[in-house]
Amino acid sequence: MNTKLQKMLRDLRAKRLIHFGNLAYQRATNDWFFRTVPTELNELWYGQDGLSFLTLSIAYDSDVDLMSESELIERIDKERQIRTRLESIFSNLEKMKAGKSYGKN
């Protein structure tokens, strides 16, 4: 059971980092210097309280192997919560970018 939970947590973390990290933001917005990062997104990246990339960070991938079943379940739940919020923010960013592109034609 823990092996499946460990894999799930690793997969969720990897997807979060790939699809919702700094580079994903730059690709989605063309804001290469992070001049217009929404406050909510900045908090999800760097906030020290609550749910954020920072509070969900794991120092070493091998630390996942040391987590209990309840810790894994809690982490997976938090990954799902942050993903929901990130998907909403990125969806809005992409709509804004599409609107700006449309207006340039």
C-alpha cells in the first residue's frame, strides 16, 4: 500500500513542479522577469504559512520512503488541494494571455 502512495505522491509533486512552477508561469504568460505575478500565485510559491511550494517541499526524494501511511495520505491531500488552486490561477493566466494575443491582430 505504501509503495502505491509513495508513487502517487512523487507523481503529484513532479506534475506540480513541471506544470505550475516558475518556468510554467513564464511560458504561460511571457512574463520572463516575473513583473506581474498574481499575489495568490506568489503566496502559493513562496508562502511560509499555509499551503505553498515551500511548505510542501521535501528535502530529498528518499524522504518519501520514510513517511508513514498517514503522512503520505496527508501530503497527497495537500498536493491535490494546491493543484486545484494552481489550475484555477493558470487557467485565468492563459485566458488573459489569449485575450492579449487576440487584441494584437
